[in-house]
Amino acid sequence: MKFLKIMALFTSLALAACQQNNVKQNQMSTQMLQQNVGTEARSELDYNIFKNKKHKQPVIALVLGSGGARGYAHIGVIEVLEKNGIHPDFIVGTSAGSIAGSIYASGKTAQQLKDIALNMQVNDVREFNIGLQGFFDGSKVENYVNEQVDQKRLEDMKIPMYVVATELKHGNKVIFNKGSTGQAVRASISIPSMFVPVNISGRDYVDGGLVSPVPVNVARDLGADIIIAVDILAQPIHTETSNVWGMFNQNINIMQNRLAAEELKNADIVIQPDLREKIHIFDVKGREMTMQAGAVATQQKLNRIEVLINSKKAEKAQQYSVQAE
């Protein structure tokens, strides 16, 4: 018995040492990549950037919300908007929305975004890190996103991109718009207890969905004339609650839906794909179905979007006419 206890102790120490080495190696590889990508993610917002510009066209913001694997629906939304000549002037994304949003903002077409999503493999983004703060380190997600955006920093995006995360200690909403895109996205998707919090400049950050699951107010504060918000949150009525994991999900769903409901009141167009079925992030067939759900929901709102854009264009034209007199 004494021998078994000693063996168990040595095994625990060995596992702990391996875990520490793996974490250090991940941190070192991420830090080395950041040197190539640019500085750490940071928030340097100019709330007058769109308000001060004399836009003859209405400023359109695309707001992409959180929702885990349901985030593939964002791609279907983007695809329909692009096909109909509707291009956002800037994008705001939380959690899953920050992934699709940042890759599209980097200059990829909707088709390229779709191909990236369908070709993504498990090992591209997932690695286990059994520790006190979470099961996943998230460094692979960071590196993957930076690769897909061609190492562009947030301030270099073709379409201005804003990534929402939560500062862990005080629970504050933080909007990253400069520095490492992958790091900002990694922070935005780091679900507490599942992902290890992301440390940026001495502060820990976690999933943006905790404070702003569909960040409409960010878009409004930045000066959007038209806000197209995509809500992919799971509806509590469709959530399985017969086990511990289901109960955990249900708690998050209820909290996020109530937060989102308040912000969605300030959106001009709300797109809510029908996503009742459970979708696994690595299920290719499920990805295609989810994208299609996003496309269908957007197609249903397309007429309202076009009417609103034309109405806002007329208002802008009237304003310029008055100013010219």
C-alpha cells in the first residue's frame, strides 16, 4: 500500500511537470507568433470616427452575436448580404461572431469564409490543457485566426472590426480594435471554466457573451445609421436539462437571452436563424445546415433591409441638400 501511494505521488508530480511544460511551450509559441503579428490586442476607440465623417451613404454595422457552434449561421448571413450588394461599413463581433466577423473583415469573400469553415479540422483549433482555470488553452484558436486573416492586425482590416470581450476581475465590457486579431478573438471566445482566461497586458479576459452576447449598443455608440444584428443564441425552450451539462447550458442561455433582448431593442434589423437542432462544431454536415439556416433567415429579412437602406439614403440626401443651400 505504501508503495502504491509513493507511485501515485510520483505520477502526480510527473503529470504536473508535463502540464507546466506544455503551458510554457504554448505561451512561448504564442508570444513568438505575436511578435510577427504585432502588438497585443488593445482598445483604442474613437467614437467619432463614423459620426464625424460626412457620409453620403448610411453607415451600416453588422453585429454578430455569440452562440458557440451556431456561429456558422453568421456565414450564411454574410453570404446573402454580399450577394445582394449589402456591405457593412464596420463589424462588431462577440465570441463566435468575432471569428466569422474577423475573417470576413480581413478581406475574404463570403465563399472563402465558407470554404475555411468547412475545411477546418479538430486539431486546427483544439488542444486540452487540464488545469484549475479551464480545459482548453486557446492558443491554437489564436494562431488559427491569425493565419486565416493573413496575420492582419485589427487596425489593418479591410472592414473595421471590433471584438467584444469581458475583463474578468471587474466584469467590464472591453472592445478590442487594435493589435493582434487572433488574441482578441481568443479572449472573446474564452468561455469561463472551459477555456483558460487570456492574459493581455496583465489583465485576464474571458468570453464577451457574458456582458454583451449581441453587441448592438457598441455599434450604435460608434455611430451606425443602420444596425443589422444576428442573434444565434439558443432558446431556453429547446435546451436539454436532464443532465448537469444541460443545466449549465440552460443557465447560460437564460442569462444571455435576457441580456441580448435589451440590446436587440436598439437594432434596426434583427436576424434570428432557426437553430433548434444541436450542432457540433466539428460536424461538417451540421455546419452546412447551420449556414443554410443563416442564409434563409437573412433572405426573409432582405426586403426590409433594402427598404431601410433606401430610406436612410433619402434622409442623407436631404441632409446634404439642406447643408448645400
